[in-house]
Amino acid sequence: MNQLSPSAQKIQNLLNALGYEYSVIEHAESTRTAQEAADRAGCELGQIVKSLIFRGKTSGKPILVLTSGANRVDEKRISGYAGESISRADADFVRTVTGFAIGGVPPIGHPEKMETYLDEDFLPYPTIWAAAGTPNAIFELKTSDLQKMTDGKIVQVK
């Protein structure tokens, strides 16, 4: 097995520590976009987990939305769930609250727990694929495990 980069290894170690037997795969090619990740994984676009960070306009708190690669997030809908207006976070804020750069933000492994919403459109899929800390690392997991790992609320995001 090839050696993982430090960020991808961090996610592999966390998966192992949580008792999951999932394997992080680091590709030579990019998995930065949902379409690139689907191409590398050989799956449908809808099976890709996009980890999007928003920021509460009043509280400044980070909000993690785990949405299907096929969907666009309805920010007004998420604002309703969060109880305040939200805006898309900038790259510096994303790195500060997750420890990862945009394009490789995994659904787990952040320095602190954050309010998390999970796209209901994942539910028909037995497995999905998520970023693993770098713009070319992903891992496959059972859809049901994503909710367990993140304690996210399953909602409509589009």
C-alpha cells in the first residue's frame, strides 16, 4: 500500500481509532470537485459527499453541510435550520475551523464539533464517498455510518 500524505493519514488514523475498517485512497489525480471524485471512485455523482462550511452571520459559528455531489445547497433552507442567516465561509475560515483546505475537507477530524446537516439524498445509496483530508484523497463508507460519525441532522439541503 502506498504511503498516505500526513493529512490523509490523519483521517485514516481517525477512522481506525473510531473502529471503522475503511481505507483512505490517495489518487495521483485530483478529487477536488465532486465530478473528479466520482470519476476516481467509479460511482455516481450523487454518492460524493461535499463537505461545505458556512458561517453564521450573527454568531460567527461554523456550520457543516454534507451534501450530495449532485446537489446545490439552498442557503435559505440551511439558515432556517441554523436559526440565523448564513454565508459561505472563506478559505481561511474553513482551514481554521476544519484544519483542512477547501477541496479536501473531510466530514470528520475537525478540531471541534460543529453543527452538522446531512443531505437526505444520500439515504438511497448503500455506500458513499467522502474527502479524506487532501484534494486527491477519498474513502468509501456506509451511508448509515456518516450520520453516526458526524452526529449530523438528516435534512433536505437543496
